[in-house]
Amino acid sequence: MNVGCVILACTLLVGASSGSKAGQPLKPPCRPGFSQNFYTVIVSRDVLHGQSILKVCTIYLPGTEFVHQCASPHGWTAGCVDTTLSSERVKFEDCQRSREVGFVSNDPNFSVRPDGTVYAEQDLANLSEPVQFMVTARGLHDPHIWETTVKLALAGHPHPLALTKVEEMLSRGWDSQPRVIKFPRKHQRSSSANGLRRQKRDWVIPPINVPENSRGPFPHMLVRIRSDQDKDVGIRYSITGAGADQPPNGIYNIDPISGNMFVTQPLDREERASFHLRAHAVDMNGNQVENPIDLYIYVIDMNDNRPEFQNQVYNGSVAEGSKPGSSVMQVTATDSDDSTTANGMVRYRILSQTPHSPIPNMFTINSETGDIVTVAAGLDREKVSQYTIIVQATDMEGNLNFGLSNTATALISITDINDNPPELTVRTFSGEVPENKVNVVVTNLTVVDRDQPHSPNWNAVYRIISGDPSGHFTIRTNPITNEGMLTVVKPVDFEMNRAFMLTVVVSNQAHLASGIQSSLQSTAGVTISVQDVNEPPIFPVNPKTIRFEEGVPAGTTLTVFAAQDPDHFIHQIVRYSKLSDPANWLKINRTNGQITTTALLDRESMYVKNNMYEATFLAFDNGSPQASGTGTLQIYLIDVNDNAPVLIPREAQVCERARPNSRINITASDADADPNVGPFVFELPSFPASVRRNWTISRLSGDYAQLRLRIPYLEASVYEIPIIVSDSGNPPLSNRSVIRVKVCPCDDNGDCSATGAVAAAGLGTGAIIAILICIIILLSMVLLFVVWMKRREKERQAKPLLIDPEDDVRDNILKYDEEGGGEEDQDYDLSQLQQPESLDHIINKPAGVRRVDERPVIAESQYPVRPSLPHPGDIGDFINDGLRAADNDPTAPPYDSLLVFDYEGSGSTAGSVSSLNSTSSGDQDYDYLNDWGPRFKKLADLYGGGDDD
């Protein structure tokens, strides 16, 4: 059988050596690799299992850059070699003539022999669709790899693989001999009728396939664009579109004269998978010669991208004890290569599992979807709580030889189920508890549970199933240790039960998993011993209530309030004492507990509440330690009629003239209880006779009566009216009470007037006059004091002063309301108010009168000694000189500045003041004071008028 050899020409174009001999043409550079990225082969249905389909030939043509290609007899041939008959071999050589190449197929249905023959592993007659697989060439002694894709179809397939020219061109990579694309021509066929021609269909321009990541060299020629009119006129060719004159610019260009179209750089299908260009042909004048044609360029995908996992670490979980096939998790990887080819088809597999318990392959992964499932039983969280799975994703449909791979980690947590029942550590526990104690932990029940701690599968729940019918005990779970704390919640009595035998059972909060049975060790016994303690004496009846009539005399025996010692197995003596007796009415016999009164029992006492009196007594034994108990004695006091009623109210007022509303309602209060209280009887005594003559009482109800005037008019005053009140006791008790009634004049409304109220208050005319006289005396004293103060003020004002009041400056209020000249007066240098740094202006000042606010810095000149009789104009001259000095001084501060008065001078022409002695001879003459003007007139009058005195 003659099967065609597609010479998948591993154009490991091992041309001649890079150098050239003299006189020989330059040879192209050596570029190892397949001449095409895609080959199409048509085979007969008669090819059976093991028969050769094609042969991968590595043909090297010295001195050329082409590799002969051959296809099946149904296609085109170029130096075809019969793979079944010919034994011709062309040795694969690298550029150094020393490389050996091996070939591998990624499809298990097709294999490649060491000699490069591709054969079928099964009968191809079963193929219903074309198949596609990859052949890889690998250097045997170096890591270089070259790949190409083979598309295989059966002859006579309904999808004709006697391919059209378009499909054939699509299947190619870079053509070893670039094609020529001509502009389509419009042909017309003559018609006998009108000379018209029939137009033919335009050609279909096949796409141009360009592999991505090509190694060049660049620019690389793709096709040649040609017009049939290039022989007649000069043609200029151009291309337009994205990739040519539009972004991304410059990927493709064309020689405007020859029409050769080039690609200028490597392409990346993941960035752009196709280009649509238009080829144009114009003459030298720019006129369109041909209609533009569309060029479609497809970037052939290469396997240049590894699968990428969405996460580097995936977390999943599966319950322990899960059946095989249980879903765990899914991992996902994506490949940027073409997903319709093997380059982008990702397959998954598990590389490793850690740990290997119970078997190394507890999980499997769906190679296409990435779903991880269990494949074996035996997952046990108590043995292995987490598995680490390394997952590998490989493209090229999982081919490990040619595909690119990546890995990710899957962490699979084994979740807990309640497959381990809790087990008590021992079969019998024991403990002790003192009697009469509660909230005491008797013992701790320890338990072991292998499930996940602090989960419902681990948390223990304890129950007492027997041995405690009275509910003395309960078991609480310690949330930290999971132990059961057996606790007393109801006091136990040693005299009743000396020991308890309990049966307890432990379980979990969560139910056991299906098929898991409770353990026999989940039940245990607990022995509890009760410890005897000295118990206090107990009063059998507490409180104890007795009934007695009030008024029981002192020394009366009321009852025996005795206590019992519950410690039957120990003989002890009980003694008694009084603990609380508010009214101090009782005493108790220390030995036998007999209660005796020490005072009269009074039901109306403040210590009796609701006829009940309470006292507390103490009973204690002689045990070690001593124990005591208390008992309460309640005495119910029966009322007797021992309290007379008391009249209410004790004061009232009525009008002096009898009126319908001028009445007094009276009642009574009785400290006794029913029936020794009302109804009451009210009556007026027969003595004095004026009471019944002026007043009368009428009964209103059992407890109320009405007092009113019997006569039409009674003089206003205060009257004390006796009334006898009797209760309903047996025998009844009576009480003579007095009510003070104020009789007063009333107004039209029946209210007492002010005058009448005073009169009714009991003040006579004499008392009123005395009060008025006292008031007049007080007013007179106040008036006399005011008159005296006025007179004293006049005397003080009439006393003459030593000086004229106008000249007296003491205690005078000076006017300082002159605050300057306003805003315009503020424009001055404030620095003049400060002490100057330098005193040169003062030192250099000419001699003369100094300002009084100026500090002297040099020794002052001595003033001439004044005569004993100074001239009257000296003072005026002194003042005028000071004013002149201030006015002429440029450094003087503003007129409203503060003057310095704290410097008093360094010397004086006068001697000591002590040298001034008064003489009795009167030889001093003060007449010159009269010449000093009106301001010194008073002084001149005092000292110059000796003759007048």
C-alpha cells in the first residue's frame, strides 16, 4: 500500500555551515524547526492497526532553505517518498551536524517509531470524525523541543478532506514558498444578441496563517500581492487596516513595487488573534487600478502559556467515614492559549497525597473538571485530621511530554462526626459529703471522648439513672475538662441515710452517628458516704403559736417551748436562752424551755402587731463544736375591754346665734378591738346645769353624735363642755371628756369674723387695751430715736471747721472726667512714658529749674537761703518757673501722663523739723500770711489775729 509521507519536514534546516567558500553564494542561516505548524493528511479506510500512516521526514537540501513536502496521493506532492517501500533516510543534523532527533505523538491512538514512522494503534475504519494530534521533536541530548500539529481524516469523509484551496491554506503555517495573491478579475462572456459578457465570480482569498512567537528573521515575507495589469502600467501596492496603518501600527508592511507583504515582528495570539487588512493597487498617478481585496490573517496558537490556578491553596472538607465517591472540593485552572486546540485544553491529576494513611490514594480528581472526590473508605479524623494534596494542571490535554504544567495545593480537612461514644475512665467512683450541706462537689467523674474537643460530639451530658429517688444530687459538666461534677443540691441527713449508691450514664450533646453503638464504659457506679456532723437542736414546731387574753399577770406560765437534738446516736444536753423579747414580757427556763411572763401582757402595746406578739429563743447543745438553733414563739393576745373611749375632736367653734349649720360632729376612739368598741353612747352630765341648759346632743349613728346650741344666742367666748362617752364592752367603760367650744360672731356665710375670733380666743377688753398700749410705747421709742439722730446730725453740721469748706480737700470727690482730646490726641510717642535708657538729655540740659517729675542725676545746686520773711510772690514765681520748664522741655510726657512723686530730693535748705520750737513769748509775726491771697486767709486769721483773741 502506498501511503503518502507528509514530510513533517523538521526543517531543522540544517543548511551548510554558516560560512561560505570563495566563489559560492551565501547560504541562508540555519533555523531548526518544522517547516509548518499544521499538516493535513488524508488516509484510506484500509489502514489497519499497526500500519504506517505517514513518515516524519527530516529532509535537508544543501544550499537551499526549502524542505520538500509530500502529501497523500489525493493532495499535492513535492518529492514524496514511499514510506512503506523506500528505505531512503536523510539523517537529522543540527547546524553543527551532530544532533539526533526523536519524535513523539501526544495521542495514545497514534505512535511514532524511532525511525519517524507514524502508525495507528487501532483500526482507523472506526473513525467518524477527523482527528488532530501533535508530534513533538525533541533533541536526544539537549532540552530543545519542536512541535507541529497533524490533522488526520479518512478518504471519502463526508466533510471532504480533499481540501479546498481555502482550507488547505488555513492549515498551513508559514509557507516555505510564499503564495502569490492576485487581484480578482471581472471576465465577461460574449452574447450573440447584444454583445454583453457574463461576469465570473470573484475569487475567495484564503486566509493567511502566521504562527505566534516566531523566531524570525524579520521582516518575514508572507505573500505577494500582484495585479494582472502590472505588465501594462506601473503599479504601486499598499495595505491598510489595524496592524498596518492603524494601531497597532507597523506589524505588517508591503513593498509598494514588488507587492511582497511582510510581517515585521513576532505575534502573540493572546494579545490579538487575527487581523483584517485591505490590499490596494494604484497607478503612478494614484488612480485605482484594482478594487481593494480583503486579507484575513490568523495568528496560529502555540503552546506558550502554562495553566494558572485561580488559587495557590484550596481548602475543602469531607466528613470522616464518607463513602467512596463523596465530593470534596473543586480546583480550577485556566490557560490563556486557544481553548479549541490542545494548547488550551487543561487536564488535572493528583501528584501526591500527604499523609499516605490509610492508603496513598484516598482521593481522585476528575481530569477535565477538577472535582476531587474520595475513592476509598477509611477516613478517620481521629487518625488523620487533614490531608495535603498536590494537584497538577497540564495543557495539551494532559500530555506530560509536551504540555506545560502548574501545581496547586489542596488542603482537605476531615470533619468530625460523633463516631466515638464517651467512656468513663473507671467503673466505680466514690466520694464523701457532710450532712446538711448543699452545693458541695462530692466527686468528679472523668470521661474520655476521642471526637473533636469542645464540639457537640465531644461535650458530655451526665444523668443519674438510679440510687437517688429524692433528688439529693445532680451532675454538672465542666465545660473545660468535660468532667462531671457530682454536686449536692438537697441536704442529706446522716441519721436518715448513711450512704448512697448511684448509677450514672454519660452521653454526648449530639446523637451518635448511624451505626455507632454506645459503649459499656458509658455507665458507672458512684458510692457516696455521708459524714455525721453535730446538728443544732430543732424546735419541732417553729414558729409556735399560743393564745392568751391580754392582761395576764406576771409569773403566769404560758407554755413549754422545748427543742430536740437530731443527733440520735450522740447523747447531748440542750439548754435554752432568750434571744429576742421586744417588750421584755417573758423568760424561759434554761433547762426545760418553760415560758413564763414577767409583766402584764397588753394587746394595745406598740410591740403587738395584729394582736400577735413574737419572741425568739435559742436552743444549744454541748457538742463540739457547739450547735444552736432558734425558735419563734407567737402569742396571740385576745382583747379585753380595758380601754375607755376618748372623745374626738377636743376643740371646735360655733356661731353665737343658733343656725342650722352651726353644729359640731363628735365621735370617739377606743384602743380596744371589736366588740369592745362602738357603738358609743354620748351624753351631757347633769352638773353643771348650764351645760344641759345651753347645749344638747343628738345621735347620728353608732359612732357619731352632734353637739349644738339649745338656746338661740350665746355670748361669744370659749366654753369647756364635758361629755360622757361609753363603749359597748361587757361591762362597758365610760370616759368623761371635755371639748373646748369657741362661740363667736359669724358673718353671713356662717364663718367667725376677726373680732369675734379674737373674742372667742378668750382675750378680754383689758388684755386688748394692754396690747395696744405696748404697741404705742414701742412706736414712741422709735420716733424719739429718730428725732435724736436728726438733732445730732444738725449739731455736727453746725460746728465750724478750721478751714473753709471750699478749701478742704479731705474726703472730697475730685473730677477726673477730662479724658483727653479724642482720637487726634492719641498721636504721640508712648515711649516717652518709659524711663529712658540714656540720661544724656537730662545731663546736657542747661542749668535752670528742673521739672518736678524729673529724676535728678547730678548733685543739685543749693538754693539760696530764703529770708525769714519770705516775699509773697515767691510761691507764684516757683509755680511759673515749673510750668515754663515743662513747656520748654521736648522730652516732657503728655499732659495726662503719670507724674513721679516718689522722689523727694536729696537735701533741703531747711534744717530739721525738730528745730522748730514754739515760743511762749509770741514774738513770731504771721502778718505776712495776709498778703498770700484768699487761699491763706484762714491761716492768717488763725495765726495773725493775736490781738483779736
